[in-house]
Amino acid sequence: MKQSRTSKVMALSLGQGLTTVVTLATAMVMARVLTEVELATYRQTLLAYQIALPLLSLGLSYAIYYFMPTETRRVRGIVIDGLIMMFVMGLLYAVFIALGGNHVLAKRFSNPAIVNTLVYLVPLPLVALPATLLASVMVVREQVNKLTVYNVLTNLILGLGIVGACLYWRTPESMVLVKVGLGVAIGLIGIRMMLKAAPRDDWHPSWDNMRNMVKFSIPLVTAGALGTISLQLDKIIVSAMCSPEEFAVYSNGAIEIPLIGIITGSIAAVIQPDLRKFAAAGDYQAALALFRQAAEKSAVILIPTMVFLMVSAEPFILTLFSDKYAGSILPFRLYLLILPIRIAQYGAFQSALGLNRAILFRSAVGLAANAASSVLFVALWGYAGAVIGTILTLYLVNCTLNMALLANTLNCRWKDVLPFSVLAKLFFFSSLAVIPLLFLRVLFPNLHYVAFLLLSAGIYTFSFLLVAFAIKTNPAQIYLLDAVTRIRCSRLRRHHEQDA
């Protein structure tokens, strides 16, 4: 029986949710056990790999979503082709580090301690890179539940391993080694799951298909690399222009709230095959309806969370990282301003429409604007300027280009691309619901930050629902749009079939 989109999103969100819990728990332990320099060493080691990952991955996950849903003869062959190419890219990364790339990166990050830890990472991409195709393969093959079990178990094991290494050995080197060892084992399991999910059809490698996949994904991988660098650019610039201690403080605050990955990532993974099918059939109106529906569902959770954390940023950061990282509060508050434009995965929709070159152009322009503004603002205002440069670029450049591109391709008005009325309503509800928290701080100024965070979360949730009830509008009604969208899409498909 085929799973509904909602059940798929819930299943994927479960795995992403555990990943978030593990990530936060690990960060809390590291902040209390490691020094600022040791924390910077661990995070800069992973940052060097994360920056390279989009380029190394060749954008093949997008190619899987694009080619596999319509393939009938060699589904297994597509998986084999992807695995081979990913292994080769992992090997290139290992060679780069072995030939002195670790020294180059250590110099750029102003931290000689990562010279050795980068070498420890060498085996990881050989297996972990091919394993990154697992999610796209399992979603297309309708095996989301198995993917969820894999995500839950592997993230739990990986998190416990890193926390154990941190508590026992108390060094960033030990944590990197444990991450590599467990990552290789987990990657091998993921590769085996991919092969089992694929039907036993033609599995022989096809150089022509590899060429087609790379040709399709080259604009996407370049855009993905530029986009990742753009999102991580603030951390790169802070690493280069500030001390490791300042980077540690900044990196704890310069985080997007975990719900972004849980909500938007899961929804995008589920709807992308359907977006591709609608686009391939020329049914752009149905694709737009599905895209708007996904953005609406994301906004119902992300916007109220953003407003709550904006007011509760201090107790939230201190609870996670202790008083030692009070300086992380400002960059965290600034990062929350990114949330409104992150309710939708524009790249997934544009990829389904075949706008790969336009995605590349948007990413290149965004990166250039982000680099110029971030360097200027860091020089003027310190590490907080890096966040300001990123925010301005995302709103004024990336968002503007995304809206214009989709509106032009879909032949609609720019204001029809996103559900702006829903966003305005959610901001209104959230702003009213947050008022009691302001009085709570005034009435109990000496309340411990952990108690304040827990109490304010309960009060805010109650206030939000109370405001919605008083205005006689239930935020959950937005989910009724799911049924409306299905009816709309069904009608559009019938009209398309009649025209054909």
C-alpha cells in the first residue's frame, strides 16, 4: 500500500527529529567539557568537510529524484552508477588531504590544530559519500519507513559514540576518530540498504547514463556548492578574521533552529518526486499548488517557533551551552530572522522544473553578494556582522531571484508563489501570544534560565492557541488546504488529459 505524503513526512521527521536531539545533546556536552579552542578545532574540522560535501556529491541526489521515478528498465543500474561516481569523488577528497590540503585548510582557518584531525577524516567520504544517496533512493522506492528506522538507530549510535568520546577522552581528536569509525560502518549499512531496495534488473554500469546524470546535475552541484559556501560563509569569514575562541562563541549562536531541517527537509524529500511528475506532464499549476501547500505546513510550525525563540533566546542559549557562551545570544537572535524565507525549498521546485542553469546563476550571484557584505560588516562590527551580511543577501538577492524565477516560469504573479496571507496571520498570532512572556521576565527577573525556558514554552503554547481561538481562527485549519489542493490538482490533471 502506497504511503500518503503526510505519513511519509511524519516518518522522515521522526528520523530528523532524533538527529536534532542528538546534535543538541552533543553540543551541550561539548560546550561544558571542551575548551573554546578544542570546540573550535572539532567544529572547524567538520566545517572543512561540510563545505566540500556539495561539490563532492555531484548533486546526484537530485539526479536520482529526476531520473529514477520515470525509469523502467535499469533502476538498479542508476543506483550502481551513482555509487561508483560518489566513491570516485570521495577518493579525490582523500588524495587532496593526503597531498597537503590539510595544511592549506588549517592556514585558512587560522587553527594549526586541525592539521591532524583533517587527516583522520580521510576514510569517511569513501563510504559516507555513496551513502548520501540512500534518502533519495528510499523515497523514490517507497521505503520511507525503513529509511526512518535507519536514521533513528544510526543517529542514536553516532551521537552516543561522540558524546562518550568527549566525556571519556575529552579531546577533539578522539571525537573525530569515533565519528569516522562509526560513520564508515553506518555508511556500509546504508549502501547495502540501497542495493536491496533496487529491483534486480540491469545493474551493469552505464557510462552513457553516468554522463547524463552528471550533465543534469553539474549546474545543481555547482549551485549546491555555492549555496553551501554562501550559508557557511559567515563561519568561514569569522574563522579567517577572528580567533578560535571567538569562532567557538559565534558558531554556538550562528545556528538555524533544528526545525528547519526536520520540517522543510522532510517535506521537500517527499514532494520532490511528485513535483517532477507534475512538471514532466506540463501541469505547472498543480506543481505550484503542491509547493504552496508544503510552504504552508512548514510555516505553521516554523513562524511561531521563531517568535518564541526571539524572546527566549537568552535562556535557550544558556540552557544549551551554559553561561560561558552568553556571547552566542546575539548571533542566534539574528539567525532567527532567516526563518521566514526558509519555509520552502526553492531549489527542489526549480530542479523539478529543469531550471538548473538558473539555479546556478542565482547561487553565484548570492555567494558574491554574501562574500562582499560579510567581509565589510565583519570589519565594521565584528563577528555579528557576518550574520547581518548573510541575512541581507538571503532577503535582497536570493529570495528576490527565487520569486522572480518561479513567477516567470509558472506564468503567475510573484505574490502567488508563497502563501503570504498565511504568513501574515501566523506572525499576528505569534506576536500577540508572546506578550505574556514579556511580563513573565518583569515579574520574575531572578528566575533561573532553565525554569524560565520551560515555563515560557508552556505559557506561549497556551497563549498562541488562546489567541487563535479568540479570533475564531484555528491555525490547524491550514492543514485543511491539503484536501483543497488534492481536489485542485485532480481537476487540473483531468483538464490536462482532456486537452491532450
